[in-house]
Amino acid sequence: MSLTGIVRPLFAKRWRELEKHNTQGEQLQREVLVRLLGKAKDTEYGREHLFAATKGYDDFVRNNPVNTYEELKGDIDRMRQGETDVLWPGRVKWYAKSSGTTNDKSKFIPVSPDGLKHLHYKGGTDVVALYLRNNPQSRMFDGKGLILGGSHAPNYNLPGSLVGDLSAILIENINPVVNLIRVPSKQTALLSDFEVKRDRIAREAMTKNVTNLSGVPSWMLSVLNRMMELSGKTHLEEVWPNIEVFFHGGVAFTPYREQYEKLITSPRMHYMETYNASEGFFGIQDDPSDKSMLLMLDYDVFYEFEEVAPHSAPEGATIAPSGKTNEAPSGAVGGAIVPLWGVETGKNYAMLISTSCGLWRYKIGDTVRFTSTNPYKFVISGRTKSFINAFGEELIVDNAEQGLKYACEKTGAQVLEYTAAPVFMDQNAKCRHQWLIEFSKAPESLERFADILDRKLQEVNSDYEAKRFKDITLQSLEIIPARQGLFNDWLKSKGKLGGQHKVPRLSNSREHIEQLLLLNVKMQ
């Protein structure tokens, strides 16, 4: 019997537990809320918000405000300094560094021991459980898994406390047994220089029997392309004959699917999407024939959903095969907030979470649309704000505005209108952001303006900075000057000139920018 055959029965109990998601979603979530409040009732936050006296969901809503990172930042910084029992019991030693808010370059999301075990690792285990359930012929444990990770650094120089990419924190704390069935080595996995790391991962992995991949599509493709260069092979299965699955998440898979299918031609290859973030692990594609994901209801996360106003979803937005929209809703939320058992299919909701990492009624920034409520299945429908996250850079409008303001100050230029969108990776795993800018006063040197803007974006957004490192994943941005009146002409052609209609600033889709570029050429 293969090792996979020996391991498979160990997941049987979890398969039965997951069946409760089909009929007992409300009960599972009510139990999670009681458990979280009970554990945190003696924390500073729990005492202040009457956790001990909370009898149910209505009390919880009455006693607790909705939070963004700005509201919790002060408490989180105290926790980073070593204070205990603030948002979650005990001392939290690990912090996942995520993209910044309006006021900060980076966010630091607490990752408690409970959160590691009952949120992040539980999600990873269930991904494997569901994959094995759907693929009885799998032999993934007969080989190794290539798992990509980031890097971490000391947190305020406190002993044993780390801050860095969530993936690095997970690798640092993983059960040593798992290291026997994964590549690369821990030392390589945690390198901070991605150019060096990519080469070492490729060299370490190409001689192993790799059966499964886990990571962000853009980073993984860069590693695989490097390995193909070193091996001289054309297709991945020539290097790894037993490759069978890629567990992916972090960014939409749609722009990369064609490249992966050209690279991996084996008919036995599978792709499985996950919804995991610095704040937690929330969804898994449990049915290969359905691109929507199962909302994981019995982890240490209690969900709430704020209805997004219908007018905030952009005209022409479509759900991509990966489950992510081609365009993020950019309008206001602020609608009714409901628990899981109050959601309806077909509506866009901004997601709020309360977790065992000390995030309480926390707006994560993503919007979801339920495709089913029995079980609760969803697709990611966008972000609550306009953004570009094609490669994990999570560039928000505030970053763009800061960058443009600074570039204008340095060059004397004046920007009237602009929009930006990604240029997706080519066969060499290269990509960039393309900016279409209508200047009311053009800079003397467009190249200098672009360089200043690019550098400022790296300064204000740590994820963009990481993707731009040595041009490995994201190349320097491109600026195309727009003719005078272009954006007004485009709005007019849409019947949206004047009033409340606005030019979409940042988009994951090239739909708008392609229309504008065509109009820019036609009328010049």
C-alpha cells in the first residue's frame, strides 16, 4: 500500500464532520461565537465589551462596534510590545505583515497560538482532506509538496516574537514531521532575497519527486519558470512525472491558468482554490466542478456580512472562473449587517470577522457573493475599495494618490485624470502596471515621473515593494500619456459624463483601460 493509502483513513472522521456544513451552518456559527467570547471574556477588550454578560448574537452586536485596522492598531501595537491579555488571552508572539491601510505602509495582524491551530493550520488540513475525498486515486503523499513561503524578522527585538509574511510564520511553527514531506528546506524557504530563494528552490526541488504545489500563482510560476530554465525541459511533468495538484490562493488564478496549462499538460493535473489571508483561513473549493468555495464554519472565526449597495458594483463586472471578479466593487458599503443565517444568494457583502487572533467585528476588506446557503458557498466578488491585486501587491487608491502627488511635486507636473490596470505575466513571468494619465501639465521627462511614482508606491505599500524587488515578479510601471479630454469622452460614450459618475482609478481588469486606449488612438 502507498503512503497515501495509509494516510487517507486518518481523514475519515473529518469528512463526516464536514457534512455538518450542509445542514447545520447556523448552529456551527453560534457555537463558534460562544466559544470565542468565553475564551476572551477576561481580556481587556472582553471586559470592556461585556463578553461575560453576552448571551447571544444580538448582545454581541449591541456591545461591540465594527472595527477596521485603525481602530485596533493601538491595541495591536501594545501586544507587539509584549503586553498580554489585550485582544486575546495570553501573549501573542507572531504578527503577519500585510498590505497597508490609508495611514500605514503595513498592517500587523496578530497570529495567536489558537489562531495558528484552529484557523490557519486547520484550513490547510481540510484542503488536503477535501482533495483526497474528491480524488480517491491520489498518491500525493507518495512524494513531496513544494510549499512557497515568505520571510520573517524579529518583532521589536522581543525574544521569540516574529513579524513577517503569514506563510513564513506557518513554516516557522509547522510540525517537524511535515518537513519530511515538503520542499524546499526550511532555511531556503525563509530566505528574504527572492531572487536567491527562487534559484535555490528550483535547484532543490527539481531532483525530488514533487506531487503537489502550494502557493500564490504569480510567485509559483516564477519559481517553476526558473526550474524549467535549469532543467532544459519543456513541460513540468518531464521533471516531476507524478505532479497532480496545485493548491492556490492569494490572487485570482484566471490570468495564470493558460500559462499553467501550457506548462503542465498532464491530464491528471488538478487545481484547487483556497481563500486564506493574513487574518485567517475562510474558504475551500470543495467541488472540482464548482468554482465557488465552501465557507468554513467550525474554525475559530465568526462571520458577519454587510450588504454592499447595489450601485457600488461596477457596470459590466463579471465573476471570473477563479471566483474573483474582473472588477472590484468600489462603492460604499454601510448597509445592513447580518450573521451567516441572514445572508441571501446573489447579493454582494463586505465580510466582517471575529477570530481567536483577537480581531473583533473586523472589516477584512473583501466582498463576497453567496451562490448557495445549503451549504454556504461563495465567490470572492471584489474589495470594498478600488484596488489592483493581480500579483499580490494590493495597491489601493490611497497609495496611488500619494504616489501621484509626490511625483507631481517633484516634477512640476499636474494630473487631471488617470486609471491603472495590470499587464499580466508573459511567458517569461514578467508583468507590470500600466497607467493611462491625462496631464493638465505634462512633466518634462515622462520616464523620471514614472520612476518617482514607482519608488513612492514602494515606499507606501510593502506588498508592492516586495513584488517590485529586483524586477523578479513585477517590473517597473509603464505610463501612457492620454490626449486631452480622453476621459470625458469615454464617460460621455458611456452616458456617464457629469453627476456622480467617476473614472475607475484602479482595476484588476483591463476592460476599462483597453476601451480608453482604443479611444485614445481613434481620436488622436
